[in-house]
Amino acid sequence: MRQPFSSHMLQISIPLYHPDLTVQDRAAVMQALTLPWQDAAALSALESGWSQQWGRAVVAFADAQQAIGALLRLWGWRRGDALALSPLADRVWGEALQQHGLWPAWLDVEPQSGLVQGEPLGLAGCAGGLVGWLHGGFGGVPERGAAQSGAVSLMVMDHMPLAQIADDALGLLHLGPNGPLQGAGITLIAATHNQQAAKLRELRGQALPSRGAVALAMSQFHQRHALFARRAEVAARYGALLRPRGRFGLPQGWAYWSRYPLSFEDEVAAQGLAEFLGRTGIGGMLGGPLPPIHSGPGLRGWSARTLLLPCYAALGEAAQKRVINRVHRWLERS
């Protein structure tokens, strides 16, 4: 897919992604850095907090790679086995699978909505079988339930952390830099039952997340409702003030966009606005994060006509106004 437009002549001053770090976060991390490297009690408190949020036993891992490694051993997956996942998922998941010799079997999406459709692509080249299905609301696009084909169901919660997890699925949440909640890469697994959680802790062993990462993740957990409310306010302001003039459509029915998508019928117009925003210092991206070699025809169509705008809690009112004004200026000129 196309990468965020950038100009060699102008630095991007409003990036597409920005971590929502607060004064409380900085104070929590600075305090943690004066203490020993690991703190099992603080980690247990983080797991307990998310356990209450989801109504599940939760186990925290240092990163997504460690979490996928634990799941591989838990389920007895083998090198060459495949897991299906959306091309709109954070690329950390595909990288984590590949690190353990697992095969990312990319799904395609509907070219108009970005919703996952069809069967996983590329299974013919896979040495093993389809053992898992990662699904969820990626990038602010609420995904429909997908056929599981007998595979383990894994709900990736990166862009909808406060949602409920399906009864038969494990929940996965990566607290990374491009997500709505931060945690220096800490990855949470919400188990389906307590015995499973105990096994995951055994597989994790002594490789615990650092105290600083736990402190950041806990601070963000305490602020989660305020941070998501702020994202909803940014999206609501876009929806109320943007005037498409028939050139693009606005998203409907989703409050917590990690990026705010404008849907074009005209690919040239979508590219034109992306380039115009880049020239005025505003980061934007056409479509998903994967290069074309991984994409199906639906994703290519959706990406060519979907422009993603910045949408995060740290995006102040002045920056929001600038984005909106630049979109309107492009409309006046085009």
C-alpha cells in the first residue's frame, strides 16, 4: 500500500499517528525508572485491572512476539502453520507470526467498506494448516464475524480495547506506539478460563515486562475512558465540520477511530488530497499498512480510495481546525 505522503521540502507537523502520552504517564515512568527493573506486584495489578475490564483472566507479556510464542506452545502449533488476519491489522502481528515460523494468511477486504471478506489468501504455499484466525476492529473499521474453519479464534483488541471479547475467543491487546493505549509494547492475552491463564503464565516464565513499561501501561489504563472520550470528540468534530461537497463520504457508526477515513469514489481525487495535505505539513495515508505483494483486489481498491486523517487524543483543537481547513481549501481548489 502507499505509505504516508511526505515532502522533502516540508516537515510533517501533524503526523498520522501520535502516542497519547500525558503528564501522569511521564511521572509514573520517571518514578519507575528509579526502582528495580521488574515488579511482579505491579504487573499483577495491571493484569487484574484488565481482567476486571474484560471479565477474563489476563496475562501480560513483554511484547507481541513473546505472546505469540506462548500461544504457539499452548496450542502445539508448528512452523509452517498459518493464521488468518486482516491486512488492516497492526503490522506487529504479521511480524510476530513470521518470527516464530508461522504463516500470515492475509484476508481481503470489501473495496467499499474495508470489512474483511472471503477466505485467507496464499494458503496454497503454506506448509502447514490454518490453525488460528485473528479478527477484530482494525484501524477503526468494525469487522464482521468471520468463519473460523475449526481454527482457534483470537480477537485482536488493539483498536477497540474497551469492547467485550467473544466467549469462545482469546483476546489480544498490543499496547504499542500506533494504538490508542500505550505500554511500550506490552501485549495482553485474555484467556478463556483460569487454567489456560495459569498455563500461559507458566509459558511466560521469568521474562516479565519491565517496570517502566508496566508503569506506563497502568497509567494509561487508569486514563482509558478519558483518552477514548477525547478520540471520540476529535472524530465527532470531523463529522460535524467537514463539508465533503459530494467528493468523499464520512465514516458512520464508530466512535473510537485510530485514523479517520474519508471514502472517495475517485482514486485521483483521493491521491490529490493526500498530496495536498502532505505539502501543508499534515500526515495522511491512503489505505492499509501492507505493501501490494500481500494485498488482495478488495484491499487495493479500498486503499486507493480511502484517505486516513489523524485522529488521536493529543490532536488539539488548533490542529483539528488546521486539518479541516486544509481539506476545505483543497475542495475549493479542485
